[in-house]
Amino acid sequence: MALITLRAALDAARAGSYGVGAFNVTDLAQAEAVLDAAASTDSPVIVQTIAGASVHGRDELFWQALVGLIGNYPDVPVVLHLDHGASYDDCVRAIGAGFTSVMIDGSMRDHVTPATFEENVEVTRRVVEYAHARGVSVEGELGTIGGSEDGGASSKAIILADPDEAERFVAQTGVDALAVAIGTSHGAYKFTSPPDGTVLRMDLIEEIASRIPDTHLVMHGSSSLPADLRETINAHGGRLPESWGVPETEKARSTKLGIRKINQGMDSHMAHSAAVRTYLDADGIGVDPALYGKPGREAMQRIVADRMQVFGQAGQSYRHR
């Protein structure tokens, strides 16, 4: 079983009325944490990474190793997904490496300039034609989800998705899934106060879902930024400012409104970083990555397993057998 397409994973999620977490990984140890969490909770899972955003020197070496690692989890239904593919070429590279799903983010010309609707349609349609011919699913993006995808300094503003454009976009591209901007943002700095209905536009999810019933909706920038993890990080040398993310209750509610894929990167990485910082601060002379990396991996596994319960995917692997 192991590798499945995004379409298969999200079709099953729709049938079961749950969401599937898509967890960003930057190395093999983090990927192992996500896969172990899925195995322990009997969950289907989406393992995703961004081109150029890993600790490894070359994408292709990392990607090849990811495919090999997933092969060691034959009972876990796994989607290997390219998150925020910046170009057609990135998507082609990932498909060649064995990814079963790719995202083409045609919403931006570069990291700061939004693309036109027509430009987004053109590159997305091109990726869809290439991917579908090879049995690979495609996710597109409409509107602009703010923040920084890879945790870097560059940031982009939020432009909410338009339901009319969503309907036209799907008709013209044929994407399997669509990331819709509803007020969330990427990174560790989301909201300066607890988000409410004026910031998180859950009503947009319902309206867009009703317009494109055969296309699965995706929530990006959905980490909740747990205050206890921020406090632990800051107690051991970090300087994260106070910030609020997407509450777990809202993520759970979104799966009942039409969201099927829920992207999470920052929560897992905060858990990993908090554990590593705590270990190094206590050790004082530790320099071996094997020693401080292990508690980081274990902490990441725990929070991912917890999120799988929240999203409703725990216990759902049987749908792919």
C-alpha cells in the first residue's frame, strides 16, 4: 500500500468526513517522526517538503531517501507531496523523484508579487496536464496565504480567495485540491490577538466548497503556535514574540465545512526545537546530533500524533486497504 495519491487520500477523507494532516519535514529524522506517528495512530498521512528547504545538500538525494523510507511503512497510506512548488520545473523534478502529489503555487510571480489570475491558471494547467498523465495529483492555490512558507525572513501579504474565481480556476485547470486563502498565514508569527471570525473566514470555506464540490479544499498556515512550546523555546535562548495561531477547535471545525488537507509545519518544528534547546541547555557540552536530535524527533512524533487525533484521521487507514 504505502504510497497513494492525494486524490485517493482526500476522496477517502471526504467519505469519512475527516481531515488529513500534511506535515512538513526538512530531514529524514523528521519524516520518520511523522511516519511513526501515523503508524501508531493507524492514520493515513501526507508527508510534504519544499524544494530547497531541507538540511540536505541536494533535493534529489533527500527525495530519493524519502521514497525509500516510506517503503519501510507498508501498512501506512502515505502521500508524498511537494509543498509550494515554485515552478513547473520543480513539480516535474518531484514527479520524476517519485512524489505522488505536487502543489504548484501559481499565486505569486515571485516571493512578493502576486500573479494575475490568468498567469496562475496557465502554469497550473500546464502542471496538471503533465502530472495527471503520470497518475500524480495536483494542488493549486488561489488568493495569497500570508507569511513565509519556509520560515525565512521574506513574507507576503494575505489576499483572500474569491469564490467566483475559485469556480473558474477549477474549471480551467482541473486541480485535485485547492489551497484557499481564508486569513491564515505561514510561519511562527500569525496573529497579534486570538483570531476570530473577522480574521479567520470560515464562511469562505463553506461557500467555496459548495461551488467546487469535486475539488478538495486545503488549509495552509494552520499551525496553532502552542504557548507552552514558545515559552520553552524562549526559556532556553529563543526570542519568539507572543503570537496566536489557528486554534485546534477551528481546525477540527474546518473539516466539517469542507477542508480536507490541513498543512502543519510550524507546530511540529516548534516541538522539535523546544526539545533540542532543552537538551542542549541541560547538557552544556553536548555536540553530537544523535544525542540532541533524538529528543527532537520524539517530541515531533508526539505532537503529530496528537494532531492526527484532532483532524480525525486517526484510525482511518482501513479505508485504503
